[in-house]
Amino acid sequence: MICFITKSFTMKKFYLMVGLWAALFSASAREVATFDDFTLEPGSWYNGSDGAGGFASGGFWFPNDYNAAWGSWAGFSVSNVKDNTTAGYGNQYSAITAGGVEGSENYAVAFLAGELEMELENPAEQAGFYVTNSTYTYLSMQDGDAYSKKFGGADGGEPDYFKLIVSGVDIFGNETGTVEFFLADFRAENPDEDYLVNTWEWVDLSDLGVVTRLKFSLESTDVGDWGMNTPAYFCIDDFNGIAPGGAVIAEAGMEDLELGAESFYNGSDGAGAFTSGGFSFKNNYTSAWGSWAGFAASTITNNETPGWDNQYSAIPGNGALGSDAYAVSYASPYSEIEFETGMVSGFYITNSTYAYLSMKEGDAYSKKFGGADGNDPDWFKVTIAGISEKGDTTGMFDYYLADFRFENNTEDFILDSWEWVDLSSLGQIAGLRFSLSSSDLGDWGMNTPAYFCIDQVNRQDLPPVLKNPVATLDNKNVSDEVFYVELDSVFTDPDNDDSSIELKLEYIDNPVLITGSVVTAGKPGEPGKTMLALNVTEGMTGEATVTISGTSNGKKVWHSFKVIMTFPVSVPVAEEVVDLNVYPNPVKDVFFIDVPGNAEKLILTESSGRILYQQSLNGQSRVGISALKELPAGLYFLSVKTDRDRLTQKVLKY
């Protein structure tokens, strides 16, 4: 069903409902812990009494520690208890809201016996979560009890507070930042501004950046000889969910117009516009002539028939990204799109079949581009202008739909594919205006048919996602000193070609055991594949976490997996211990190493375990290395593999 605007056009906000976007985004790129995927009987809870050490929801692991001897617990539990009136420890599994976010059943309760750490399966930026007080804590602060004070004191004037502190830790073990949220605050000069949180409130974690761990702690002004008196509880829900008001600008893909197959809409009903994704595509239909101008919507696939009768067709034969519907513009003298003020990412553009074949072959009204010998410097371009809410032009630029002005004729082109046009340079806009111009002019103006096609207006590029996680590797998988992990299918990009994903080794937390590098040429016997080559130190056992990343269009996703060596890949023959002589060390640019006579290979890695330089050794006794010359100051590792073992020396660059 096509949505029309009758009479005068009124701009509408073009935002998707939060719930719809949350569903779409969650399915494609984001995991959300709602806790409703955990089965509970009504009015019950799970506190880890089975000794599992935690529970999973939405792809996240929420740890807890149950002490069977005392029947006590710490960490996270999951609950659907609705009692928000009973005070005291016996009601510790209840949220003061008497339910989850937006009336959902389940939520998580956290009890902190010190600092609580939560490890993430893969490093990622976490959006945030909803938080509220537990009933136990809320009523304790509101009324006081045998162990805790009433917040504000008897007269309400005491500056009490109770706050949650969340810190992020990255793959290198460094703290990325801290977020504080006050669950109660009585420090305001005006007592009317004092509060105890009794609703679900959003805690934004985006400023913490990409993290692999989160640390939770609580702080209160009510402190006694044994520490904090305020009950150390809080409740969370929709972990990594959508922030309130987190709607996003919609996209105009024309599929919401519900056109039938091989059909078009050109405004013949006199509506004056059609809408897709909240964008209004203006048109003007003249019934007396059966003619139109502005924008039409189409699903026509005929990209072979020339002439005006095939004016509603795009030369690729379908919409952008393989879709069925798209918009056709007849810019006479210009065409317009209107919408609510905002940033618009861009759109896909191509030629209409009518204009394309006219330029390629020529017709009764228009010339063949390039002329008979292909040397005429012809061109056909669309000028795109951004229009502010006040009607001012914010900027404009040209996009060439055909260009035959190159000295080398092999570079001449007539666009026959969908190509992306970036609109970010236009800034905040409320409209787009399109006009066409051509080198082929006659007495009545431009001879080239004034048509072009667009699709996927304001398309939001999705980040790559984890497709095939690398399972934990151990001695069953790793039997040689060097082994390979295929990377080509680990990540996928939902809306771009997977071949565009840049793969990188980010970090190895135990570079003494494992070093590695990404190899784009494949491994011996399997060329053409992108592999992660990992080197295991002979004679060593232990565990290492390897973190890799995939980046597409500037958006990055991380994945970590473990390598566990319970016994060495080979046992070195006992020999006299030989120290590596590296000099100068610390080093500024070039350094040297005296190597043993049985040395076979030299490997230089950064502290993350990523290989920077390697060299085969053929009897050299002294080797100079300049690989650190252009690298930043820091700690590096130099390893020499002999026919019996591996020797490693730290190298410090200043």
C-alpha cells in the first residue's frame, strides 16, 4: 500500500519506533540480555545454588558465587519477584519496580561482596543497561533499619548518597573509563531534589569504549566499622539494550510502498507526493497530458527496451542491493525530497534505462555520447543541493552519470550500476533538490533524457558481526609448532561484501607462549585464504587468549578465543642454557644480536604477540635489525629458534 500526502505537504518525523529498531538491530548486530530467556516459576529466583557459577542471557554470562555451607550468594541472580513492600533481607530478590523494564517478567539482582567483575565473550562496546534499586535497599534507605541509617537523617538534611560505579577494561588490561550512577542522592541544597531511585533508569556505557570486562562496585555515605551499611544490592535489565529515546532515522528503500511486480506509481491520483521511510518524494502529475515530473516509484525490470515508453526502468534491472523497488526521477526542471531536519547519510544512484540507452546509442532526439569516433567530450550530471528548514542551500555538489571527457577513451563511462552518493557534506538538512545538465543541448534545452534513479536513501551501514566463532584450541588441534586458523568465514558484513572486511590480529595476552600474524596468501597447500598463523613456543605449556578483529567501512568487531596447551608440542633436548646477547638494549633504532650456531630463525614481536619481523638464519653469528626504527617506544620480544628450543629476550625501545 502506497502512503500519499494529500493537499499541502506536512513534514513528518521519520523515526522508527524504538521497539521495531531494537528488534531489527538485535537480530543483525547486537546481543541484549533481557533475562526473559531464563525460565523461572512465578515469584521465584535463581541464585546459583546449583553451583553453576552463573547464568547466561542474551549471549552474556552473569557470574555468581554460591556458598552451600552458608546458603549465601554474591554476584548476579535472576528473579521475577514482584513484592516491593516487604522490608528486610528476606526480600532481597525483589526490584522496587515490582517487575522488569516495560513490565517484563524477569530482571537481574546483583549483590556485591566487594567488587564484581563480568567478563565478555568478545571485546565490544556496550550500549548500557537499565538499573533500579532493590526493594531491600530502597526501603532500608527510605526508613532505616537495624543496620542502616535513614537517608537524610531525622530532619532530611544529611547529604547521603548511594551510587553504582561501572568501570571498563580493554583487551590489554587497561581501564578504559568509569561511569557513576546515583541510586540515591540527598546532597542537593533544596531537599525537594533529594531522591531514591524507584524506576528503571538508563546507564550509558558507550563512553567506556571497547571492553572485554566490566567491574561493578557500590559506594555509600553510610559506612560503619565493617564497611558499607547500606545493603549492597541493585537490579538491572535489558543489558546492552536500547537507550530511551533511542529511535533512529529511518531509511527510504521503497519496499514499504508495496508496489506490485512490474508496476509503477507516478502520482496519477494527484496526491503530489509519496512517502517511504518518512521521506516525501514530491511529484506533479498533469492529467490533461498524462504527464508527470518529480519522482515516481517503480519495480520495472526491463532494462533493454529503449525510448520514452520505458521511462520507469533502472538500467541495473532492479533496486539497489538486489531490492525490487526504487525511485525514478524526471527532473523537469528539478525534483525534490522533503523530510524532518537531520543528517542524511546518502543514497544509491544509477541511470534510467531510457537515459542510458539514449546516451549509449543515440536516438531521434539525443546524440550518442562520444560521437561517432568516441572522442566528443560529453557528460551528463546531477547537481545535488541540501536545503535547510528555512529553505537555504547548505551545500551542493555534482555527480556524473556519464563522462566522456577523459584523454584516455577507456576511462569514459555511462553509469550502469548502483553507486553510493555520500551526503554528509551537506550537514543538517530538511530537503534535497536535484537538477540535471548535459553537454548535449539543443534549441529547447537539454537533449539527454532528464531521468535518473535513486534507492536506499539514508541507508545506515551495519557493522560486521561474528559469524563462525573460533572454538578453543588445545593439543588435539595443535600438534605442530606453527598452526593456522582460517579467518575468512569468522566475520560477516550484513550489508557489504565480506571480501571487504579487513582482518587483524589485535592482541595475544601470553606472547611468551604464543605469537602470531595474519597471512593473506594462505598456508602451504592452501593458497588464497586469509589465515592466522600462530607460533607455539616449544617445550611450553599454558593458556593464551587471542583477540582478532574484522573492520568494514570503518566499523570494527572483535572476537577472542583461547589456546590451551596442556603439554608441549615438542620436548627440547637438554642443553647448556644460552643467553641472547642483544645490544644496544635499550635501543633507539638499530640493534644487533649474537646468535648461537644452531639458530634457525629469528622472530621479533610486539608485546601483544603480533609478529613484526622474522628472518631465517643460515649460520650467521651476528645479525643487525632495524625493524624497530619507525615503531613507537615500548617493550618488544626477540625470539631465536634453534634446532632444540627457543630463546627469548626483551628489547626496550626508547
